[in-house]
Amino acid sequence: MFNIKRFFAVFKARNIEFFRDRSSLGWNLLFPVLLLVGFSFIFSGNGRSAYKVGVIDTQSINQKANTDAFLKTKFIDFIHYQHLAKAELKLSQHGIDLVVDFTQKSYWVNENSPKSYLVEKIFLSSEHGFTRQLTQGKGIRYIDWALPGILGMNMMFSCLFGVGYVIVRYRKNSVLKRLKATPLSALEFVSAQLVSRLFIVMFISSSVYIGCNVFLNFYMLGSYFDLFIVAALGAFCLISLGLLVASRSKSEELTGGLLNLTTWPMMMLSGVWFSLEGAPDGLKAFAEFLPLTHLVAGARAIITEGASLSDISYHLYVLAIMSVLFLSLGAYLFDWNSER
């Protein structure tokens, strides 16, 4: 039977152990701050030099792409959008430089963007008879776009290594063997580890966001409450994955290799540093199986698009399903002693 006193005792002990480790606490606080400050200076300009044009996607556009002079222009990335509202939002945020609807013979330009002005000149040199529309809005810096990925990556490392290495160390030092001799159940121990790490990760991430926001003034269109929910669910999913990785092994070397094998694909393919919009379909399909992909995508939609929880329900459902799967497998495979 689940005992709340035993659970709270392990939860409290794990929190004290973490906060007394000044080097680990300092690194978890300092690492994301250094990344955010560094990228705010490195990408303090207007971003990349390549132009981006949003095209309202219809069947006629796909046929027109081979013959239209503007759509054949080199060094311009054409991004197809199904909905005009989303394309206009990207234009107002300086995410793209022009929006064109060939069916309605209209185009939209952001007068506050120097790139938009130049792309309009290129567009008008080959296209005629289009209605000009205006939009305005605050531009999103690269640091604003990368913020969810940087914090998500830091949460990933903290969740996976903070849980995986701790449990393996406990098992290797026979701490788990001693705990097994007590009335503490596996469910109570695993739950305490999960809740403790969730509390630590959310505390660290919230502190970093609030502290950096004072100096960098991050872009935010959505709800902070919605952002917190997505972050908490994403952290829960990653912690469950860490418990699964460390469920049986007592080798720190093996566990480190498994954790690296888990983290590197997520760091590269989950939209942390760059968008996968133009990536091959197979690569984007693989990224859908990575928890960090849905954490970053959901948080970024809230921050840059003002999305609500219902708008990102797909990402929430996937994170919830992954959490249940990882936690169930971790609990089933969990061993107090060592590898079998």
C-alpha cells in the first residue's frame, strides 16, 4: 500500500541531496543562462540573409511553380501555408518577408521590415496586377525563437541525467539494496524520485526564464500558465524516459552511453536550434517520436503564435501517451539490485 510518509521522506532527502550539491545546482542555473546570453549577442542582428516568402498553398500553385518567374527566383525560400492567418502572423513577426496569394491576386508586406521592402521590389519586377496589403508587428529575434529549445534542452539533460545517474549510483553503491529491506515500495521510491526531479527542473527552468526575461525582454504572445503546463508535462515525460533508461543497469558507463544515445538525436532533430520545415519527410516523421520535439513545438507555439492548450492538444496527447508508456516500462523493468 502506498505510504505518503515514506514517499515524502524520500522526496525530501533527494531534494536536500541536490541543493547541497552546489556544483550541480550552479551548473543547472548557469548553463542555460550562458546559452541565452551568448545567442542574444551572436544573433543580435536581423538573422540570416536569405529571403523567405510565404505562399498560400493551393493546387494551382503547385502547377504554377514550374512556369512562374517569381517562384523560380534563386536565393528565395518559398514556404507554403494552408491558412492566410498563420502566414500573416509570421510576416508580422518578421519570420517571413512577404506573403503572396496567387489565387486572390494579392500580396502582403511588412513595412517595418527592410527585407520585406526588398522582396517586394523583386516581386513587382516580375508580377503585375496584384493588390498590395500591409501588416505590422514586432519582430521576433532569434533568441526569442530559440528560447523554448534552449530551455527544453536544459530540461532534457536535467531530467535524463539527473534521474538516470542518480538511480544507477544508488544501485551501484547498494543504496537501493538497503532501501529494499525497508518498508519502502518500488512505487513509492520511483514516485518520489519523479516528483522530486520534476520540482527541481521546474524550479530551475522558471528561475532561469524569469531572471533572463528581466534583461532580454522575451517575446510572449500566449499564456504563462499554458507554458508552465506544457513544460511540466514535457519534463514529466523526459523524467519517465530517464527512469526507463536507468531501470536495470548499475554501470555508469553503460548508462552514460544510453543517455547520450537518447539525448543527441533529440538535441539535433527536435527543433532546438533550427526548424525542420524544409527537412525530408522521413526525418520529420522520426522527430515525431522524440519527446523533446513536442515539448519545444508546444512551447514555441504558445510563445510566438499565442496558441492555447487546445491549439496544441496534439503535442499534449503525445507527451501524455509517451509518459504512460515510459513509466509503465520503467516500473515493469525496475530492479533494486543489479543487472540480470
